[in-house]
Amino acid sequence: MELQTFQLKDGWGYQILIDKKVFIYQPTIPAIDSVKPFPDEVSAGKVGMLVLKRLQSKQSPGVTPDEISHLLAY
């Protein structure tokens, strides 16, 4: 499993690859009321790393608004 961050026109996103194939493509901040990209690469990486660790532990990759708030100080 691999985490990659990527730059968009107006922000950042992340993707998780399994066997070099995209498993999760996340161009926007999940679990919030609006649709917008991550403000910077660090933010995308923090959330992506949480999701990656959950997948590696065979847990659900979903994140909550509270987790987003804590990780991004959002």
C-alpha cells in the first residue's frame, strides 16, 4: 500500500494505491459540509496517512468530522 499526495488547481488531494492501482482517490476533504480540496500538501498527507494506517490494520477507512477537525485544525 502506498500513499501519494497530488496538487490540484486550487489545492491538494491524496490517493492510496494497492498493487500500483488506485484504491482510494480523494481530491477533496472528506466528512465536511462543503466540497473543497485540502489547503496544502501536509493536510492531505495527514488525513491520507490516517486512512492508510486504518486500511493496513484492516479497519474501515472512513473518517469523521471530528477527526478532520483535529487533523487539520479546521
